[in-house]
Amino acid sequence: MAAAPSSLDSAGMWKAWIVLCVSEARRMGLTPMETSKLHVILYLANTLADLFDVTRVRGRVLKRGDYPFFPDVQREVDRLAFAGVLVIEHVEFGAKGRMAAEYGLGSQGAAICDAMLMHSAEARRTARLLRELVSACFGKFMGARADIGRVDANYGDATVAPGEVVDFSEWSHENKNVEVARYLIDHLRQLRPDVQRDGVRLYCDYLDRAMAEA
């Protein structure tokens, strides 16, 4: 897998991932997409990027709350919505005045997505990864909830306290999500020689069972 991008490049890559993710959700009739679910899909895509030979945007996330949330990514989501690339289709107001939006893809977003897929092999690999994740997650637990924090192999690591950084970067050798996925792949390889491509679904199945038992 290619080296992780610099912080200067990250904003552009996040924008591409956000647009591709909402586009794949729309393709499956799953928009508008809630803020929490968008962040969870983007987080899982980063942890499982190796399975699809995709360049990870970031290998770290601050541990806080019930699900992974990237504040700087939300700023990019807001900018895309302001520019008309995304469309805010619904807003929920929760406790303490917190606002959670649900996003669809604007006409500009659709055109940008088409251009990326036409000209970039990396974008096509990323879209396939996100497609598998959206399909697997919404087909399981994410239809009802997104609070994977307690059961996700990385984020739920008890040795990482709230307020600390969960590090699953390639140089830390601590990406437990992909370790679990590869463990499941190895156990199915004799029955299904092409099981490598199913690693995303296997990990989402693991999350689904763990959340049901939590």
C-alpha cells in the first residue's frame, strides 16, 4: 500500500472519500446518510483499506463517544454541503442543542464522482471498498445504530482510554481491525479461494454479532 498522505493532502483525499461514500450510499438507495454513519464508514474504510490496496487517509482517531468521529472531516463535509456538492436533506436536534445532519449527493457531487471514477484507478478501488462497506454495514447493524465504539477491534481497545488517540497506522503494527478480518479470511480460505475480497463483509459480520451480544 502507498504511504499515507501528508496533512496538506489529507483534506483533498477526505473530500474525495466523502463524495464517493455518499455516492455509493445513494446508488443503493441509502441516502440521506446520517452524520454518525458517514463517519463510521469512513473510519472503517481507513482501517480496512489494505484489503483493497487503497491508500489510507489517516491511521489515527481520537477516542471519544460511542463512535469514531473526525472533527476535521466534519469541517470538510460542511464545506462540501455549503458548496452544493452535498445536500443537507434533514437535520436532527439532540441533547444540549447538538445538531446532526443527513446528507445526500448534489448534482455537482455526482459530476465530480463520475470524473474521479473515469480518471483515477485509486478512486475506483476506493469506491469499491466503500461500496462493500456501505452494503455490508447497512445490511447488518447500521440500519439501526452506529455505536460501534465498544466492539470495534481498534476503537474498543480497553488499553486506550477516552481522550487518547487510537493508532492503527501502518507503522504502528496495531491495526486490530484488519488483523481480525485476515484471521476470518484465513479460516475460510480452504472453502472459498476468493475469500480475500470478502474481508470487509466478514469484519462487518463480526461487528454485527458483537453488537448484538453487547
